[in-house]
Amino acid sequence: MNRYPEIADRLMGLDEAVSRFVKDGCQLAIGGFTITRNPMAVAYEIVRQRVKDIHLVCHSHGQALDVLIGAGCVRRLEIAYGGNGRYAPTCVRFKKAVQRSEIEFEDYSNYQMSLRFLAGALGMPFLPTKSGLGSDLMNYEGFSPDIRKEAKVASRKYAMMDNPFSEERDEVVLLPALTPDVTILHAQYVGDDGTVRIKGLTFADIEQAKAADTVIITCEDIVPSSFIRMDPDQNSLPPFFVDAIVKAPYGAHPTACYGFYDYDPKHLNLYRKVAEDDALFKGYLDEWVYGVNSWEDYLAKVGMEMILKIKANPVIGYAPGLDRK
Amino acid sequence: MNRYPEIADRLMGLDEAVSRFVKDGCQLAIGGFTITRNPMAVAYEIVRQRVKDIHLVCHSHGQALDVLIGAGCVRRLEIAYGGNGRYAPTCVRFKKAVQRSEIEFEDYSNYQMSLRFLAGALGMPFLPTKSGLGSDLMNYEGFSPDIRKEAKVASRKYAMMDNPFSEERDEVVLLPALTPDVTILHAQYVGDDGTVRIKGLTFADIEQAKAADTVIITCEDIVPSSFIRMDPDQNSLPPFFVDAIVKAPYGAHPTACYGFYDYDPKHLNLYRKVAEDDALFKGYLDEWVYGVNSWEDYLAKVGMEMILKIKANPVIGYAPGLDRK
Amino acid sequence: MIQYSDNEMMALAAGRFIKDGDIVFAGTGVSMLAATAAKRIFAPKAVIFFETGGIDPSLDEIPMAVADLRVMTGTSLNSGLIEAFSIVGHRKLHTVAFLGAAQIDRYGNLNTTCIGDYFKPRTRFSGSGGACDVAAYASGVITFMQHEKRRFVEKLDYLTSVGWYKGGNSRKELGLRRGGALAVVTNLGVLRFHEETKEMYLTEYFPGVTVEKIVESTGFPIDTSMAVEAESPTPGELQILREEVDPQRLICQAILAAPQR
Amino acid sequence: MIQYSDNEMMALAAGRFIKDGDIVFAGTGVSMLAATAAKRIFAPKAVIFFETGGIDPSLDEIPMAVADLRVMTGTSLNSGLIEAFSIVGHRKLHTVAFLGAAQIDRYGNLNTTCIGDYFKPRTRFSGSGGACDVAAYASGVITFMQHEKRRFVEKLDYLTSVGWYKGGNSRKELGLRRGGALAVVTNLGVLRFHEETKEMYLTEYFPGVTVEKIVESTGFPIDTSMAVEAESPTPGELQILREEVDPQRLICQAILAAPQR
């Protein structure tokens, strides 16, 4: 008897994972952080399938966020940070979309968004924090009362309460849970039993996955369960939280994946340049997204020379000496 | 330059760790769970030093809890569960102490206590849950209003609130954070940089440590930082949360330590038997605690035969085929 | 005639409630036997997990406690208590919990705290542990009981874990969104709960047990009109229990040695 | 005369605030340079960590973002965001955060969200990220600024991160128990905050910079009566910065290539 017969139903291609689970108008959370472990293969596929009106919920995000916004897939955004570190202190298409009032947006802080995902993951209605007190995050609401009536949108941006366990006045901010329709993550390993293992920093990936109705995982490789179950202390998600598994090597390019490859400085610089200009950006999408037929095609365009340059030293985890200017 | 010069100040013997940090009347949290990874070497040392009036805060605990109560070190107890699995469905000295009204006690559930430690670890005043609704946990308070005025005791057992993000009535229980004076844990490894690595299940150990003012770690061994920092994904606590580090091989005996040794069924059965009788129990303490001069003496009493029997297969993690009746 | 112990009969009767895809919360003793039996006999795609954080261990030997090292080996994930309890309540999962108790009432509410006054009890038990939590959060609870009048009571000495609370819609009105008592499996038979009133009724009596004996052993009136005799365990089922689930006979044998009823 | 860049001067000036035992929250750019300089020159027992969860990485190469793989190597622990922010606010730790901002006011409140109307901004920035959080929870915040009148303003277009709020005791009255703005390090000098009023004042002007230039570049009045000229970086300090901290000269060199003031 095969102990893990389920995984076959969940193994699929990028096209199927997106067409089955990422619907127009869905609330979507993205794993990774700025220039690392963005689920880019899925993000590009979402663009290719021209999914519309996405409600993105992000802590601090970068590349996938910006591509999705730039391609016009996003209608609504809850966000703490849109940037790519030194490669784009503010994500360019995000910046333009806000300045041109092309999207509905609401700002939170990074810890606030992380706590909202944690609340969703733990099935709690809210979590308390001191963060936000005195900040304009508490003074400006981005969403109208009508938007607040929608199922996945919090009925209020936050609530205030007085700590009932303190003798003195002690105000805390209550943050509403997030429960996205879909969370997309890129991981290093998925076992053939469906267990997910992320190496390096996990950011809020695990909370984002547990908070969601549906989880799509792309991975560098699918490995035997005998390997993944030999040291279960290292694993990140059990199989029953995962709905779609897609094998997509280099699936985070041009962002980095610990132990496998570094970020691609050339592509990130190219991206920033084209993002500044509407026509150039359209050309970028035509060339890198609409114009390629598969993830393998995309990687062929990146080219062997760059793939070898960004290849991580497996012990050090990144590509030492990589020209990162 | 040594990058980690601090650890020398924190390395000490059991006697020093307890005499410096575990004071009469302190609030104490214990790592591990029922028959696994109880910090027994520290617990016995607390008994040996005759620390008094301890306020114990536990989720589901077993052996260390029962020894501390049985030896008369505990005045006050917040607890979800006192048992040793099949070896003592209810911990015997705990049971007697409650039935004889020898301790002040208050019941919570396991998740509730874990959330209270998590709140303490995250610096939150409280956390919300649905657990407890309708239960007598919410109807009986164990502590008097006078006790509730003490610094480390919650001013209320819990508070009720209506979820402010729900249109319908949706009651939740708010649980007050725990911030123990001291948390004692037993870990497999501590790096010579002070980093702690726990293998196998971590229970609520990490939350208990982060919630505390002071943390004492006993460990099976101290290992080079080059080892512990080669795969930091596996580590449990950074050095700056640890105040005392004690090398104590077999420091969880007679409870188990994943990858190192199994529980000692003979000792647990002996313990249950002596615990049922006051005179026998006094004899047990005289023989196993007051009558030994050091942890090495204690282990010599356990004996090589049993040490070899309970030795874990390092791949399987426990001692297969061990006679566990 | 096939010989089997109470524990074996109970484990198999309870195991039948588990379906493929269920996430099964297991405790020690019979509960462990039942969960493992369910996975190896009735629902191979069920997942067994423990409040201590061990998810889907290989269970080559039967654990003697939920923190036994044997729940940490061959698992999909070794996590902690917070993660485990968040799994129990996860809206995406169908979670079924096995619990035991000292007392139960007609609505499936449980007492694992004390007999007598809470502050000065005649007998103190271990306390809630995770029972109150899984009773609040799981999709359903199956409780193992010794079937005795002093255990099936009109009023619990202490309500540790909520079943159907005061019956009818009262559980939902408390604010608990799902779950409730699914079944009670005793050494005499199986009981379930009326869909509307949420009162306990008898569905099965074990071979060799009479309905009268069950009525006598229950401290409140129960409807027995729908009760049928349960099937005996098959030799194949017993073989799996004894040779795969509990090869050391730590739970099967303990009771086998005791006189059969 | 020793040649050095603004970034190098700022990193060293800020690094001097760090003491042994401090837990240093670092961002990208100058902040990363300052944190590493602090640990390698002034406070070897300080610990550098990142909001992304990387604790005490070896930093053999300088990270270009807080999620750069270089913050995950040689660490004591790789955790996640929740753990990282709980470290920032931990009552047991003295945590000092390095932040940058687009605007700052006299009480050290910061704007990293937008210029102009929030809903239709002239310029949109990245947003809070973790800045609002560490400003609320850290023991102290050191902010890096380009010293320009349009950045040192009477009123922020958006208050992202709270410093001393409205001055005096107002931060505590908000419910924030510790922390506040410790210092501002600019390309012209170092500013601190008055103990009672919490208003910004000048403590140091960098070599070659006049007090008048600083007053002109500040959009609100500042007390300069206690200001002294800062020491130049020593050749030894610069050598460590350039050869150990940023051997690829990704942050030092970028500015070295620009004309010195």
C-alpha cells in the first residue's frame, strides 16, 4: 500500500494550477520577500492568463507584486512595503499605479500584515499589537464602506481597545485576520508525500499558507519522502495544507532561492529600467511573459551564462563574488 | 577576535544556575511535556536547594512538575494537565497536593496555556481564543483577589469580548500573557556561541523561553558554533535569550530526549509506586535527590545497564524494542 | 469463537468513524489504538496527529504518551503545541478527535478535571490538557468511556470539555462554529447524538452485551430503539491490530490478560 | 587629507551609538554599513539582525536588501517575520534600529509613505515596511537622512513611524512603553533630542560642514548651541569598512565615485 497516494492529484503544470485556482477577483497572498523566493513562475503565468481584479494582500513585497500590478492584474492592494532593496527602493509599477490612482490601496506595516496572516493561520479573529499607535496608518483608510462589505475584506481596518488586564490605561490596536482565497509560494523541496520544506528564511510564508483557502506551491524539485521524513524538524508545511504542487526549477527567477541561486542583478536592473516607461514595460511583458510558451522557454531566454553566474554555492547558500551592481 | 566571547559568563554548574536564578517565590515555567525532555537535572537541584513557594506555570506537564510538588517546593500552580501518559494518567503527588489542599491552583487548557506563553513571548498583553467557551474553566477561579494583585499573576483569569470585526455576535475569550521569572529547558545541543538547538517536538519550549525574564538551559552537549551555524534553519533560540547554560548529559532522565535516550520505564514505574505513599516518597527523595552529591552520582545510581537499555537509536530517535511495561 | 479484548473492540468500533482525508487527533491508550487501526484498516488516507505537534508519524511502535518519542519519528512535520491546536481548528480540514473522560453527560460534555468539589476534590484528575481545546475546535469528537452509571451522569462535577452543551442549538450559541460530540464508544457499545435535541442514544451494543445492561449502566435515560448488535471484529482486523499496530501488545495485551466480560 | 564618502562618514558616526550587547536592527544601504561597522569596530558583542528573521549572519558580503540570501548565511537562527519583530520589542533586550526616511519632523517622526495627498500622492514611496513597527517597539531608533530643507519639515505629509510624537511625554501617553528617536545621522552632521521637550538639536557637524549650512538645510528651527565638530574617520576605521565590511565596495564606492562636498 502506498502511504501517500494523494500527491498525484495535486501535481500539475503552471497553467492548470493558475486556471483552476486563481480566479478573477480573488484575494491573493504571495510568499517570499522583496528580491527573494518570489513565486515568479506562477506570477508570470497569472499575467499570461490575464487574470483580472486581483485583491493582493502583502507584507513587504517586491518583484512578483510589481509584475502583477504592472500587467494590470491587480485591482486592490493591502500592503506594508513595495520595494526591491537597492534594485528599486520603491517598486516602480506599484509607485506609478498609486500615483495614477489605478488601484485601490490600503497601507499597513510589515508586522501588522504578518500578524494578520498569523491570525488567519491560527483561526483567530484578530491579534493585538502596539504597532501603529500614533501613526497615520491608523488615520487613513484606503477602502470605502462598500468594499468593506465584501466577504474577504475586513469590516474595519482595525479596532482599538483598552487592555482589560491592565490597571492603568493601556491602549492596544486589534488587527483583523486575513484569510486569502489563494496563497502562492515557492519552496526548495516538496516531498513525494506532499510535505513542503523551505530552506533559509521563511518570512511569513507559513502563516500565509495556513491562512489561505487554497495553496499553490512551486518547487525546485520533488524529493523522496524517505529524505524529507528523515529530518521532519526541518519541514515547513504538512501535505494537507497544499492544493497544487508544481515542479518549477528556478521558479523564483529573477529573485533568489537560498541554496539554489542568487537574484539576477542584470534582470532586476533591466526590469527597473523598463518599468519606468510604459512602452518599454509593455515590450518587457511581450518579450518575457506573453512571448514565451513555457517556463522552460523563459529560462532559455535568461540563458545559460546567467544561470551559471547566479548558481548558489550549495554550502554558502548564495553566489559569492557575483557582480551585483 | 572571538566572535562569541559571551558564552563563558553563562556556562555554569547546576548548583550555580539554580542558586543564582531560582529564588523562593519565583514564577517558574518548565519545558518538555509529560514524559519527554523535562529538565530533570535542574528540577532535582531545585529540590536539593529546597527552594520554596514556587509559582509553577505549566501547560501539560509530568515528571518535573510532580517531583517539585512532591518535594514541597511549589505553593501555587497554573496548569492544563498533570500526567505521565500510561505511567501515571494523573501525576500522583500533584493529585494528592490538590486533594489535600496543599497548593493554590488554577486550571486552564493546554492551548490556553500555550497561547498565554505565546502572548508573553510576543510581548502581547493577551491573545484571543474560542477555547473555554461553555467550560467550567471559565467558571472556577483558583486564585483570590489578593493573589491577583501580585506582579506576575494575571489581574483576571480571562476576559470576554465581542469580536469587533464581526457583524453578528461572536464572543471570544481573551487570555492574559504569562511572563515567568524563570524558564528551565533541556535541549539536545547548545553551540559554543550560545545558540540552542532542540531536536524532535519542541512543544511550547520556545514560547516559554521567550516569555521569561531568565532562561536556564541544560543540554546533552555543547557543540562548536561552526556546526550549529552550518544549518541555522534548525536552531531554536538565539544566544541572547539564554542566561545560564549547563552541560548535563542525560539531564532529562527519567524522561526521554529525542535522538539521545528514551524514557526509563523502570524509574517511572518505581516513581509512581513510591509517589502513592508519603513515607516511600520521602525515601525516594532521600535516595535520589538529597542523597546524591551531583548529577554524575545520580546517573551512577541509574546504572550503566539502564543507560544502555534506554539509549536511542540515533537514526530512529528512540530505543526500539525497549521493554516499556 | 474469536477472542478479543474490550480495547480491541472499542478501537475497531471507533476506527470505523474515520474517513479518508480526515485529520485524526489521537491521545494515549485505546485512542492511539483506534487512530492507528483506522489508518491501517479503514481509511489509509487519514492523517494521525498529536497535540504535541507530531504530524503523521510512522508509528512502528505504539506511543505510551502523546509526547512519546515515537510520535516524532517518520513524521511529515515536528512542530509545537500552537501549530497542533491550530490544525485542530483549521477551517480547511475535517478533524476528528479521540478523547477519554471520567464523566460524560447526555449531551456529550466531558469531565477530566475532578470528582467532588473543584477546590477540595474527592478525586483530582489530570485536567483538561488539550481536551477542552479540541472539543471547542475539532469537526467532531469521539469519546471513549468505561460504561458505568457513575461515569454517565445527569450532571458533571466539572465541565472540562464542551460537547453539545445544553443540547439543541446551544453549542453554536456559545460561539463555537463547528464540531460537537460525534459518538461515544464504550466497553459495551456505541452511542450517538440525536440530530435536533443532541441527546445521546444507543446505536450499537457489542456482541454478548444486552441493551438492558447498557440502560442499567447509564445514569440518564437513553433511547435504545435504534440499537443493533455490532459486528464482531474479523480475524483480519485483529491481526492488523496485534501485529502491525501494537506488535508489543502494550495496549491489546494488557486487557487480553484481564477476564473477558 | 583622508578621502571618504558621505556614506562612510555616516556609517561610522552612527556605529558609535552601538554598545556591546545591543541588538541592532539593520536595513539596507548605509544602515547595513553602519550596523556592520558597529560590530567590527565599536561593539564586537553587538548582534545584527533583520526584520526578515536572520539573526547574527556572518555578512561576508554586504546584502542589497533585508531579504538578500546573505542575511541567511552563518546566522545563529533563520526564523520569520513574527519572530524578528518580537525580538525588536522584547523587554529583555536593548534593541537599536537603523531607519531611513523621506521626511522627518522635529520630534523624529518619520515619513516613508508618500509626498502629497495620501490617496493621490505626488510621489509614492515603499511604505512602512517594518519601520512603523520598530519605531513602536525598539529601545531606540537612529535615522539616516539626506540633510535637505524639504526633508526636515514642520509637518510630515504622512506620519509612518512614530518618534517622540508631539514631544514631551506624548509618546508614552500613546501607549508606547519604551523607545523613541535616539539620533539622526545626516550627510552633514548628527542630531539628538532634548531630554524633556524631545525637540531635535545639533550635536555634531561633520568636518568641512558649517553650522549655518545645517540650519539652512533644516525646515524648522534647531538649537545648535551644543554642537561640536565631529572627528574624521581614522584610516583604520576606513580600512575595516572598505576591506571587511564592504569588500565589493557596493555601498562605499557608489558614493566615493560621486564628487566630495
